[in-house]
Amino acid sequence: MENVASLKVIVLNFIAFFILLFVMAYVIWPKINAFLEARQKKIEDLLKLYQDRNDEVSKMIEQMKQENDAAYSHRQKLLEEAKKDSMVLREEMIEKAYHEAEGMIERAKQDITKQRADMVIELRENISKVVVHAVETILGNVIDEELDHKVILETEKRVNIQAPA
């Protein structure tokens, strides 16, 4: 009897197992399967979205690299142009300063020549006055213009005063 009771338990366990298997196969498994399929679909969608975004980012990175290269090239070009412009400007400034300096030197030379001529004239006049005064004192009378001129010329020759060229 014990064998029959064990056999009943085994048969009942098989029946319960097949009922549970049936319930699992037709009730629970479709829900689990639907959940797993939905999850798999969601993961696939996320992977596709990730791949699309990754492709977009790659394109943007490539575009930014190209823009960066173009900007760098443009910067280099601008720097070269600025260097050329600064060199031209520098040369122009040096040339302008050189011409201004030449002008200043020429004006200074002219001023010196004029001042020298003025000094020679003034020196002649002063020497002439001194000589005329000395002759008047020695001779005791006033010298006329013709004699005055002769004395001045003779004095200039002796003192060796020459007019500037």
C-alpha cells in the first residue's frame, strides 16, 4: 500500500506539474515572452538611437575638424598678411623718418649758413665802425663816404673776412 500511496503522490505530482506547465505555457509564458520581446525591442531601439547619435556626433566632429583646419589656415593667412603689412608700414615709417631727418638737417644747414652770413655782415659792420672811429680819432676829423669805403675794404683784406659762399 505504501507503493500505491507513493504512486498516487507521484501521479498527482505529475498532474500538478503538467497543470503548472500548461498554465505556464499558455498564461504566464506569453506575458514573460511579451515582456522580454518588448525589452529586447526597447534595447534594439536604444542601440539604433545610440548608433544614429554616434554617427551624428562623428559627422559633427569631422565637420568641426574641417572648420578648425579652415580657421587655422585663415588665421595663418591673416598672420602672414599682418606681418607683411607691418613690414611695409615699418619701411614706410623708416623712410618717412629718414626724409624728415634729411629735411631737418637741410633746414639746420640753411639756418647755420644764414646765421653765419648774418654774423659775417654784423662783424664787418662792427669792424668798419671800429676802424672808422679809430681813424676819426687819429685824424681828428670825419671821414667822407669814399674814404670810409676804402678804409673798410682795406681793413677787410687785412683781417681776412670773407663773405659766405
